[in-house]
Amino acid sequence: MNTLRAIVLVLPTTLAGCVTTPCPAGEQSCGGNCVDLSKDKNNCGGCGTVCPSDTYCSDAHCVCTTGNQTFCDSMCVNLSTDSNNCGGCGMSCRFDQNCAASKCCGTQNANCTNSSDCCSPLNCSNGSCSTCQLAGGSCAVTSDCCGALKCIGGTCSSCRMQGGSCSTILDCCGNITNCYQGTCSSCSTGSCTSSSDCCGSLQCIQGSCSTCSGTFPAYCSQLGGTCWGSGVACNTTVKCPDGSYHGCFSSTQTYNCTTNTCS
């Protein structure tokens, strides 16, 4: 009993005499050990912060050993392709997106405003990312092309087909000959073999589409006194007693001023 009392009396004196040696400059005590928090893998930036096996500690941060990866939320990820860390830690893409080149992009059928919203090689068509081709892209059928584009000669084109609206002939596809009254058409306003070749109400007169209408007469007016004299060549022109000039369409006929006929 006396021995125990003596020990109790000695202990405070011993503890009071203990001296704790401070850690060197740049180090900190963690678990009784002096460590450099800026590079200690088991105490990286703080006591007990352990870096994973595929990382090392640098400047008090866990750094991935693989050069193209970044340490995010206890793991190494590639910010250019990771959909949960796209372009930065914690930057998640939508459920219908992938991460490409550090940017979230739409997968097939994802909503889009333009083709830059979609992952390559997808394009934006009618508000959805699609495998369709833009103007200039190759195609087999029109359904291969985006939106209102047409497959013309194996290439997706924005040109208008027969019956399509137009401002100039340049709006129409290559096989279309005219932009007539705002519509792409294969009709003619020039040469013709019959009136069915001509646009609209034009008639085929002497091989040329004309604005003239009615029954084609046997003669024409050299001075344009009648519709048939406009743009249609008269031959063997004669001056009639009334001072008017007339002729015949045929170079082998002569105009008769009395009967108004050619013979």
C-alpha cells in the first residue's frame, strides 16, 4: 500500500518534466510523426488524407500518375471524356449526352438546337441529334439527308425540286430549267416544239414560247400591231393601202392586204 502511494506521487513529477520536441519547419505532427503535408501520400494536405495507389502527393494535392487524368472526388478521371466530370470536376452531362473533347454533346435522338450540340458525327435535324448528312454530305436516298435537304446525284443538297419555291434559278436543282413565277419548273420560256413545253399560259409559236394567246393567224404585223408580231419574225413584208405593214410567217408566202391572208 505504501509502495503504490509512492508511485502515484512520483508520476506527476515525471510528466511535468517531459519535453515535446517540435517538428522541423515545413512539417507537421500527424499521429506522433512529423510529416510534410505538401508531399506525404498518407497525409496529403492534412493529417490522414491518403492518396490512392495510382496517385502521388504534390503541393498538398493528390496528383494522378497518368498524365491525361485529373484527381476528382477520390479517383482519377479523364476530363475530356468522363461524363460525370466533363471539362472539370463535378461537371456532369445530361443522361442523353456523352463527354467529348471536354464538352457535353448529344447522343442520337438527344434534343439539339444546332449540330454543334451533337456528338460527332451526328448532326442536328428537326431538333434531334441524327445520323443524317448535312448539305454536301454523301447520300444514297433523300432520307439520308437532314431536314429538307434532298439527295441529288449522291450528295445532300438544299436545292429545290420540281414545284419547289424559288427566287432565282440558282435555288433550283440542276435538272430544273426555270424558276417561273416563284416555282422551280422544267418548263421553257424560250425554245419549244409544242405549247406543252412552255411555262404557264405561254404558247409555242414558231418554235418559241410566246405570251400571245388565241388562235394562231396566217399573218403577222411587222410593226407589232398584233400580239403575233411581238418576237415572231415576219417574212415578205408588204405595205397595205391603210399604211400598215404585214407579212407572212412562211418565207414562201405573200400577204394579201384585201383578204388578210397569206398564200
